[in-house]
Amino acid sequence: MARHARPTVVIPLLAAVVSLVAVPAVSVAAPAGVTVQRIFGADRYATSAAVARATFGASPTSVQKAVIASGTDFPDAVIGANVQSGYYGTGPILLTRKHEVPTPIVDVIKSLAIPALWVVGGTAAVDRTAEQQLTSLTTAFGLRGQLTRYSGLDRYTTGASVAMTAFDGEANLPAVVDGMRTAFLVSGVAANDGLAVAPLAYALFGSPLQTKFPLLLTQPDVLSTATSKALLSMTGGNRPIQQVIVIGGPGAVSEVVLSQIRALGLTARRIDGDSRQSTAVAVAEFAIQTLGWNPAGVVLARGDYPIDAASASPFAGEKQSPLLFTSTPDQLGAATADFLRAHAGTIQSIYVLGGPGAVSDAVIAQARAALGG
């Protein structure tokens, strides 16, 4: 498959405050030099579509594909970051209902003229009725129903299948950290850690070679068999994985799992904090300090029910803007506030995913205050 080079797209921010209705983006007053932009819709599906438009809507070249994942659970959307960008080209992650593709998702597929759709997950997540609807959309572009499904017996085998497709020996090269080719590993039952690191798995890293980080799932207390095999099998141009960075503390991924990784002959380490917020902050600092991300922008999503962040990895990855979480819809939370204070001289934009019911205007005011506004 030929490599698809895709430009980074940044949507110009709106110049004025408008009423809070279901529109793709709303600018909000912020400290001098800092813009706050909401990206949201009437529900999680409309928000997913809005995030896709904000990421790719101004692209001079059509998007090559989209990942389609369940809108009721997070793992398939997280691991979809493996096959977005890099060798297989950029594209959005779109959420769907099990039995029906929501109208906002149908509309964004049409408006972005996305010719190929990759469903991640089995029929328990996206059933045959929804699959046929998606196939009909691709047929409309004259490509004879170019729809691909990646699935397995469970989320761990699905994740392994997707990662091994993305790093199959001819496609993406695994990225290097501390001189070792590295993969990320997250819990398959806790959403936030995987969502926080997915933008790093989406983005390209390294020069002159453009590399990516594989992202895999594990059970909290045992390294899943499919994941273990994938770690030993992924070569990415005959360059095997040497290091696994676990995202989250022992409550998310136990020390037993790290011991099992080391028993495979791989190095294992953690990036974590004492809460889902502080782990996301630790991931953000890793992106800044190790990967060279410049936190001129940050993405902010609800942390106690983070479904609006499920589509965030292409948006945040394209901008190289860390994904942070609120504590609740009405509380920013100490860890996120501390991060904003620490980078107040650098942050120019905050992108808020979700409407006021997910991230309230009070939280935006708290973020402004943390930035000195």
C-alpha cells in the first residue's frame, strides 16, 4: 500500500462569542493571547462528527479513510489510533451506534468524502445492519463497498490485530525512546489512560524517519496472551519492540503485568499519577519533554465520563496538543489546573470537547484563572 502524505490542518478560530447551540466550534473569551474553542454537537455522535470536521474540514486533499468504533465503549476507538496517520494515511475516528450509523456520522462521511471505512470491533460492537449502512456509503463513492473490519474474540485480540496490521514489517516503524523501539500499553477496562495516550500513538515522531508508537490493551492483572504475542511479533520493518511503557498506576495495570513483560525480555516502565487527571498530565509532560511537543495548545475533555475524548486522538495528534481531563463537569481539578499554571506562558489555545453539560462554563473560567486570566 502506498504511503499517504497528509497535511496538518488547523481550523481558524471563530472571532466572536456565539450562543451555545449544537455547532462544531464556539470561541469563548479567555486571557489575552489565549483562545478557548468548544468543539461539540448535540450528543456524542454529533460531537464526534464535529471533531472530525475541526481536524480535517479545511484539508485541501480528501481524507483517505475513517475508523468506525462503538460509541458506547472506549477500547476500539483507542486502538484505532494505530492505523490512523503514518503509512495508512490520516483520517478521523468516528463513533457509531451498534445497530445504526447516526445521522451526524453519515453526514460527515459524505461531507469529507471519505471513501474507505475501517470498522474496529466485532458485531457485538457494530452489527451487520450498521455495517451494511457503512458499506452503502462507501459504494456511493464508486469504490465497490471498501469497508474493512478488524475484530477478535475480545478487545485484547482486536487490539493485537489492529496493532499488528499497523506495524506489519512493511508499514510503520515503532518509535524509539531511550534508544529502544517502544510500545504503549494500557488497561482494557479503564478509559482515561488509553484516551490520554492515544494522541501520542496517532502522531508521527522522529526525524528523518517518521515513526509511530504501537498502542495495545491488557487485562489489569495479567498480560493478555494476544497482547504478549503481538509485542513479540510486531517488527515494523524488522525492528522488534524492545520497551513497553505502561500508562497508569498499579490499580490500572498491576506490577504482575510489568513482571510478565520483563519475562518476555522487554524493558518495562510506567507513566502514571495518583488519579486519571494526574496520569493524563504525566502523559502530557512526557509528550513535551521526551517527544518535543510544544504545548501551545491543549485539549480538554470531561474526565469522569470521557466519551467526548474517544474521537480526540487525530485532532490532538495533528496539533500535537496534549489531552487533559476535568475532574467533573463543574470542576477543573487540581492536577489539570497545576499543568495549566506551569505552562501559562506557552499555552495559546484550549480546545474544549463537548458542550456545557460535559465541560461547564465554570470549568472554562477555572482554566482561565489557572492561566492568569
